[in-house]
Amino acid sequence: MEEKKLYGRLQTWPKNQTIPPAAQVLPVREKGRCFRCQGRSRAPLPNGHSYCLDCLMIGRVSSLDCLLTIAEPNDFSSGSKLRWQGKLTREQQRVSDQLLKHAQAGRNQLLWAVTGAGKTEMLYPLVDWALSQRQRVAIIAPRVDVVLELAPRIQAAFDVSLQVLYGDQEAPYDYSQLVVATAHQLFRFYKAFDLVIIDEVDAFPFRGNQSLQKAVARAAKVDGCFLYLTATPDRLLQRQVKAGKIDMVNLPKRFHGGKIPGLTVVYSAAWPDRFPKKVLESLKRWLKDGKPFFIFVPTVADLARVWQQLEKVLPTTVKGATVHANDPKCVDKVQAMRAGDYDFLLTTTILERGVTLANLQVLILGADDPTFTTETLVQMAGRVGRDRKYREGEVLALAKGPSRSIRRAEKMIRHLNQLAEEDEDADLFAL
């Protein structure tokens, strides 16, 4: 194995094989936990050996193995790598300048930017500065389809070696200065990155997953910096900002100046047995006008039932598909939707974030269900109106009755839109 493939990497290595001279050997278990994922669950192997069950999804590590790494040498050239020729808006430039200032001071930070603010482009000057300083950078996204959408944009923007990492990929690992990956891939790194950017930090699978959070922290160098991105920060992040533990930069305005569409709430006790008239009218109007749409449902169990209803009320020529987190064709279906092969996708919350489609409309079924938090509803509404050419759209929310999450989502959207009109430096914590 080439030494550079061990730079900042945690490589599983059989104990009975010769260890490369430059490699540092780490145990597979420490204090009763898997060194790689901090899990405790084990499964037996013959002769008294065992392997970790908690991180089996990224490859088996057993008591027959050790872990190898070589300290990250930052073996890169200095100088600017940016080839993006676009121009940021005044508000985006303000945010971009602040992000760079905080990173240069070695500060962890949160970018609280409304959905559709153009977060990716605002990162370019910061990423270019880090690359020019020979730093190693990781950009982490919550899902494979988001990684696959993001990676070509990043590669086009920078003249630098780029490694794209996600489950079931076919390309072999290679040492690179810039990594775009799903969060679980950081289980394979050790003190590798100078800058770690985590998109949708409050989303699954990162939110509430302490094992994954520890792995991400361990993947950064001791003096490495973190940048958290989200449109809906949870209370923990907000408390850290208020306590001065991390800096915050905010942008409540979309890059094209448009607003987040408000929720049009329809109450119907008949749901989920049948669609009310207003919902049917909206679906048929979207189809007539050639507008693609997402239909969100609370659980996987709802998909089949709603699909049967749709078959009864929509023309047979309409094309759609169901999507959920464990769907092996999820990425392919999203790509097909982008290509115009589907008129709609019937989905769980898996598509509430990180998906941009021109002229998209949204229907939320069971909006009062506990599965749909305030943040979830705002994120789903944020799928609409993201394109410069299509700044407006509809977000229809069907519920049996009022709920706290619906009321808070309506309030949050109104407040963010008001901030966008009045003052981009206003207090988002007033929410």
C-alpha cells in the first residue's frame, strides 16, 4: 500500500500481515469500545475473536485486526486553487468575508442561512484560502444524493485533487486535499483535516448521533476548525452561540431576493382516507402547468396507502415514484426527477433538505404529525422557490387539526422573510 493512502486515514489491517514501517499502529478496541466508532456491540468469530457490529456498514473491523495511520503531512502545493468566476451578491459577500475572518482566527462557527441563500458559493473564498495554505478540507453532507449533487460543483470550482466518498462507491480511495463525503465516511479518518464543513448539521444522521459526532471530531486535527451550516439550527447550537463557544454568521435572505413561501394549511378530518377538494385541485393544476412536485408523508408505512389514493385520482399518464431512506434506488429516482422523467416524488422526510429543483411545488400530508417538527416543515417549505427564474411557488400542508409545530413553522417563515426585507444583521434568535 502506498504510504500516502494512510495519511490521516484509519486503515483496517490484519495483525498477521507486515506493517508498513512508517505507519502508527492503533488498537481496534479501547476501554471496551470500538476505536473507530466508539460502539460496544460485538459479534463472535471462531477461536474467541469478535468484530464490531456498530460500524459494519463501512467494513468489518475485528480483534484479528489493528488500525494503521500516518500523521497528515499536508503534502500539497500552496497558492489559490479557485477557478470559479461567478459573483456573490452584496449579502453573500458580507457572509463570505465573515466566514473567512473567523476561520483565519481559528474559530469554530455556524452559518445560519435561509434555505436558498446560496451557501455553497459563499464557501468558495474560505475553502480557497484553506487550500492555498496547504490545509486539508472536508465537506460533509447528510446523504449520498446530496454528495453526488455537490461534488461536481466543487470540482468545477477548484483546480485541486478531489475525493468523493460515500457507501457503495466503486472508485478506490486516493489521497486528496479536498474531500466531499457523507458523514459516516469520517469513521475512516484520524486527525486528517484542518477545516471540516458540515452541511445540514441538525439533520439525520448527524443530529443526536454521539458516535458520529465523536468520529467527525476525531477526523479533524487538534487545532482544526469546524464550520456548521444549516437553515434551522437546533437549540444546542443556539446555546453554544449565545455562550460564545462558536461564532455565528447569518443570512436570512435568499440569493435572488425572493421569500420563503408560507404554508397554506388545509384542515380535513377525512385525511388520510381521502384527499379534500383543494388538494386535488392543486395537484391537477401543477400537472397541467408542468410543475414538478414533492408529496411528503410522515412515515414509510404511509407511502403505499397514499400511492393507492393517487392512482385513483391522477391520470394514468402521470409518472411518479416513492422514495425513503432505505430505498436502494433513492439516488437514481432523485436523478430521474431532475431529468424530468417523473412528474412527482412521494417521499418521507429524506428529501426535506439538500434538493434543488426548478419550479418545484410541495404538498405535506399529515403536517400535524409529530414526525414533522417545526424545523422539518420549514425545510420542506424551503424546497420551493429556490430557482432564480421561479422565485415563487406553493406549499400546501394538509392536517387533521392545528399543531404547535405548524404554528411555529408559520411564525419562523414570517420572521425570516421579515428579516430579509429589513436587516440581514437582525437577531435571528428572536424566533
